[in-house]
Amino acid sequence: MKEKSLEMWLGALETLPLVVAAFPFGIVFGALAQGGGLGFTATVAMSAIVFAGASQFIAITLMAAATALPMVVATVFIVNLRQMLYSANLMHHVEHWPQPVRALLAFWLTDETFAVVSDRIYRHPGKPGLRWFYLGSALFMYSFWQIATIVGFTLGEQIPGLTDWGLDVAMIVAFVGIVTPALKQRADWACAAVAFIAAILTYDWPHQSGLLLSSLLAICVGLGLRRIGQGNE
């Protein structure tokens, strides 16, 4: 039990820098949701059930623009397909875990947790306790995301114009910090490059449709190159 607790604390500790970077991101989401007319319960429920920062921002933006619900759902679904790359990367290391455990931890799989778990696997291949390290990271990130959402919603009511303070810069910093260390293989670099170029070329497309296309293209390229690489092994 002591070893399990230690691994959980290590997972939380290594996630701390990313949590610090993502916390303002959660505050901005809460403030945007409040400013967009979403109620407190619905805002907290979105963070608790959806638990996907980028997708939550996109959903709020599209809903504020009166976008049709099918488009909102499709866009959020496509953006979250990046989790397929994460899952494919981790599957070899977690396939022996019980199915209920994998299902629960899959819900908590975020960019931040994937980054620290992948780094641990890279630095300590085969080291026992990965499940508890993952759990510590995931619970830490999940808890602070809920707190950030509540803080943002509350401050959004009391401090008008909170979303104009430039806190969204934290989102960029957080994702740069997450993505850059994770780019280790050719498929990773190709996925990032395609997403970057496509996002620039489609920046002015309406209803965030350019982001949807960019995400889909990047995921297809990344998965395709990963399958080719596995086929050549």
C-alpha cells in the first residue's frame, strides 16, 4: 500500500507544473460559460462529465454562435479523436490491466496525464506501479480542473471582462509545454506539423470548421504513419 500511495503522489507531483499552466485555462472556461449564459450546474457538469478543456471551449463558442447541435457534437467528437493516438501509444503498457480499470482511467486520460505518463514510461520502462502513477496524475488534474471551473464561473459573475485579461495565453503555454516533450516519433511530428499548417490555412473558416478539419487531418496522418511503422517492425 505504501508503494501505491508513493506512486500516486509522484504522479500528482509530476503533473503539478502542467496543472499550474492549465488552471487559468479552466478559469477562462468558467468565465466564458458564465458570460455565455450557461448556468452554474451545467457549467460544472460539463467539466465533470466531458472533462476535455479544448472541446469544452469549442462547445461553448459554437453554442454562443447558435450553431446547430449536430455540428457542435461532431466538432467536439473530432477534436477528441486525438485521444485515439494517446490510447494507441499507451495500449501496450496497459493491456494487461482489468477492463473496468482501463475504462475508468480512459475517462481521465488528458493531454497532461498522457504527457507525464508517457515521460515516466520513457524514463523508467517496465517499472512497476504505472497504474497508481497514472491514477495520481489523473485525479490531481481532474480535481483542479473542477476547482478552476468553479473559480472562473464565480469570478466571471463578480469581475466583468475577466475573459479579456489575456488568461487564454495560458492555454497556449500549457499546450506547448505538453506537446513539445511528447514529440518523439515520426508520427508525432507529422501529426503536429499537419495540425499546425492546416490550422493556419483554415483559421478564418466559419464556426470553427477549420479546427475540425485540421484535427481530422492530423489524426489521420498520425494514425496512418503509426500503422505503417508497426507494419515494418
